[in-house]
Amino acid sequence: MSGVHMRAGVEAVPEVLAEAGERPEDARTAAAVLAGASAVDLVGCGSSLFAAAVLGYAFDAAGLRSRVTEAYEYAGYPPPAGPADALIAISHTGRTPDVVAAARAAAAAGRPVIAITDDGASPLAAAAGYALVDERGMESALPKTRSYVSTLVRGLRLARELAALRGAAAPGLDALAEPAGHVGALLAAAWPQAADLADRWADAPRYVVVGAGPEHATALEGALKITEAASVYAVGWQIEEAAHGTWVSTRAGELAIVLAVGERDRDAVRRTLAGLRAIGAATWVIGDDEEALAAADAATRLPALPAPVMPLLTALPLYCFAHQLALGRGLDPDVMRQDEPRYREARTVMRRSISTAAN
Amino acid sequence: MSGVHMRAGVEAVPEVLAEAGERPEDARTAAAVLAGASAVDLVGCGSSLFAAAVLGYAFDAAGLRSRVTEAYEYAGYPPPAGPADALIAISHTGRTPDVVAAARAAAAAGRPVIAITDDGASPLAAAAGYALVDERGMESALPKTRSYVSTLVRGLRLARELAALRGAAAPGLDALAEPAGHVGALLAAAWPQAADLADRWADAPRYVVVGAGPEHATALEGALKITEAASVYAVGWQIEEAAHGTWVSTRAGELAIVLAVGERDRDAVRRTLAGLRAIGAATWVIGDDEEALAAADAATRLPALPAPVMPLLTALPLYCFAHQLALGRGLDPDVMRQDEPRYREARTVMRRSISTAAN
């Protein structure tokens, strides 16, 4: 059956979130590794890079100055770093070459290194001083979903423990348990809504996802999943950047998905939404801003939780939509078009990975 | 005449580059402000953000750990920063609200602040400890081009002086004068080639620009200008990220523009090019890699200069293409579709700026 693996990934999120409020020894052990760090670099590729972006905000809030860098760029242009500058290296498989290389180089330089991965037997886990591993292991679908949320949970838990160790405030991180209480109802409503929206906008020429702060990472992650699952043009925009030129590519009939979460970005959300609507884009608002929800063509209402933990929920309606859009377009969301020779060849040519045997 | 202002911006670049090799007092004065800095934040929006990204590499190379942040995000989530953490705030007009706010906040905290702007009478220049101003003033076209290159020149010159002050190597920055010797021939060839390419790919469903390192910033800048001038879908991809999912949105008939510059990214460039070609995208290679140039549907050969100064040239063929594509599609590249009510309304609703009077 088409899409069963991606759906299973999304359906595993409630189980992941149920563990988010706990205080297991591994987060505390990892926090101890970072206790004396003067700054932290976070690296990853793809969804792991977007997870790193969310976590960067949390480490800043914990008083540890972060820098988030795409792992290939980090390999080519490593920033000046002293022995007290920590590294958090993120890879679902633990085999993304540049992430593993970053961990090895930092460890060799005597820097504190934490890995976040779903394979405890991976080269990445071996290279790091401490690895936060999701014991559920790797996901079967090519578009990963559970892994993204699970990476956030492990990283946010680490940031929370670090803040406690360092005596920083890190407001909102104490609410890590709250999303679990909402995820069941959210997913129950999201699947049928996603099927409806995918049907309504099956032929949109483009899908834009707009967000600010940590929700900019959600926008990038949601757009990537829409592309991976449904093989369509989808892009994530930082909400203020939308006003600096990119919006000119907007056309009537495309779908703009706006993440309207929290107080800080209310004004930016509302003016972006108004601008895109003026051009004739269809709009879908996901969030807690009643005014924005009322103004949009489609609305997904989320609970108003503290900003740092909202990314644990905001990606989910986008995952459901990506999955349903693929099915509606006659594609299997699990395979990223690897059932077609051209796309299979493209992936084979472009993709690098470290094999287990070689390590 | 349509597009005369944007064309004038591009045509002013040789004059800007002719000054790049000089060692004026202002760069040395600004470098002295940064001499004791422990790290540097760079902020901007739109093209200024992409310029900040290029400059971040140069400051890292000068031994000063950089962090590049979109200015609206910086306003909402300022990273932990001590009094020795400098700020470089970039805005063409000197009136981008979040850039000005960042400069004011950092100055109030006693941090070293450098502004890069084209208006010496702007609120940004007033807020900064020292301003590097392009005395040519502001550009008339809505899509800025000269300003981007000029920002790079001023910022790279500052990084060069800082490296000298700190005794860092900063390889390649000593080649700042070299692009000036190539820009005349480059532009003379770029305009007719751009007209030809714009004609060939006038109806492509999307334009993708792919680059690595500082050329990722060029890719983002080039894609933005294509969108701003020609009102079409254009996106900039980091080259390794292309292999992590975004490529699945590629379709036969679209144009992928690949920046193939320097030794480090040769392998990534060639496999990305091969992958996109496998799917059926048309390809245009801009760079110095003969193998990549030979494999593409169109080729723009650039001189092989040191990586830090290449961004002074790589944007230019993209600027010419954006301009010609707009004309070919019957649009005025100067106005960002502000001659159409829907787009004018969208910009009015979305855009914020600080007026001179208020400051």
C-alpha cells in the first residue's frame, strides 16, 4: 500500500512526544559534556539542518551562543573554534559524510561533541563524546518525519538540562511535556483536513510555506516534505524575507501556507498574509492567531503553547498534507520518485553516504 | 525606456571594482573598531543578508568567528553577546527597521558597531560607531545590483584590513584588485549571452541557481534578482542540500544554473549537474570548471580567481540574465511589477521602512 511507511512515521510522533516531558539520564549526561562550553556549533543536512535551526534558538535561550551551519559548508569553511566551543552533529542515519567528518574533526581537537542520531551503531555515534540515540531506529520512508520530531525532543531536552546546569532561564523549555497532550486530537483532525486540502489544491503551481523564528525551520521542513513526497515545487520563506523581493514570484492560484504562532510575529504574519492574498494566492493558516485563521481560505487551529515547544506540533499538519498530496497526485510518498528511472539515476548520482562496512 | 535603471546599476560595477584594490582610510578606521572583537554578528535583509553571508566567510578567514542572521530574526532572538562581540549591520537604504534596531541595541550595549550602507545620512549610519558608505548613493531600480557588489567590496576590504591588524592569513583577500581587470570583458560578453539565454528559456517553469560556499550567497542573490526583475519562480539552492531532497521538485524543461567555481566544490558541482541533467533540466554553468562547462547546455567562462573575491564577479551574468528575461517577458525590470495594482498593493501591505523624518 502506497505511503504506509511515511504515514507510520507521522503516527509514531505521539509516542515520541509522550517521552518529551521525562528527564532521562542521557540528556543530563549530554548536558554535563556541554556544561563548560563557550559556544556551540550545530551541523546537519536536510531535515537535520532544519532541526539544528530550531535547536539553535533553544541553546541561545540557555545562554550558550549557537551557530547553525549546513554540514557541507562547515566541512569546507569551519569557523574559528577553540577547545571550549562545542559541536552538536545531527544525522538520522549517522552516515552523512560531512556531519561525521565534523564530529571527528571536533573530537580530534578536544572539543565537546554530542551526536543526535537514530542509529547507535553509526560512525557518527562512534565519533561523538556522547550520542543521543532514538532507540526506535531508522525510518523506512525516504521522507523522514518521526525522526525530525524525535531529534527536536532530544535536542530540546538537552537544552533544558543545560539551562538548568548553567542557571539560565530558557523560558518555555519547561513546557516540553505539553505538546503530548494535544497531538492525538491534532492528528485525528489533520489527516481528513489534509486529504481535503490536497484535493482542493492538487494542481497548484507552487506551494509556499512561510514562518518566522523557529517556525521558519518548520516552513523549510514542511516545504521539503511536500517536495519529497509529492514531487512538486515547494519552498520555505522566512516571513520578513517574503517582503524583500521573493513575493514577486507569487501568482494567483498557488497555495501559501502561513505559520501563525505566538505573539511576536502577529504583525508580520498578518501583513504577509494580506500581501499574498492581494496577489491572489490561496492561503492556509496553521496557528493560534484567530484573526489570521479567519482571513485564510483554510485554517488549522493549534493550541497556544510556549514558542520553544511549538515546532513539535507545527510540522505535523504539513506532513499529513505532503502525504495526502502525493496520493492525490498518484505518487507513492514513501519513495521520493525512486520508481522512475530518471529520478532514481539523479539520486544515485548526487547522493553520498558513508557505508557501515567502511567504518 | 524599460530597464534603464537596473542596467545602469550593473554598468556601474566596473567603477565599483576599480576602487576595490585601494586601501582607503575608512576600511582601516573600521578595522580598528573591530580590532579587539571576540566575535562578529552580521545582519541584513534581502540582498544585504546575502552580502552578509559572503562577508561571514571572510571574517572567519580573518580569525574573527562570525554569525550571519536575518535581521528580523536577530531582533526577535538576539544571540547571547558580550561587549566585545561586534556587529556589522547592512542596509542599502539605511532604513530597514530591524537592521537599524540591531545597530542601536548593540551600540547601547557598548558593542563595536559598523554599518555598511549607501546613505550616509541614514538612521543606520547615525546609529553605528562607524559607517562604510558608498558615496554614489542609492540606486534607482527596485532590484539593486551595484549596491550588492559595492557592499561586498567595502566588507571584504574591511576583512582584509582586520586580518592585517590581527596578523591572520586570510588567503585570497589580497586579490581584491583582480576582478576589476576582468569585469569589462565579462559584461561585454554577458549582455548578448543573457539576451540569447533569456530567449531560449523564456518559458521555463522555474529557474534554479545552485552554489556552494560564498557562491551559495550568489545563488540566492541571483535567484532573488531573477524573481524581482522578471517576476518568475527562481530559487537558490546550496549545492549539497540539492542532494537532500529539494531536487525531487526538478522537472524537465526548467533551467538549472550551476555556479562552478574553484577546486573545493568540483565534485559536488559535477554530481549535481549530472543529477539535474538526468531528470531533463536544461543547465547553464557559470564558472571555471572546464568539465562542467563542457557538459552544460550553456556556458559562461569566468577567470579562476581566489575564492573570496569571486563573488564580485559571479553575480554579474545572473544580473544580466534577470534583466534580459524581464524584457523578453514584456516586463520592466526596474519596477518589480509595481505598475500592476495587485503587486503594488502587496508591496505596500508587506513593506516596512523607517522614514527619514521620523529619525
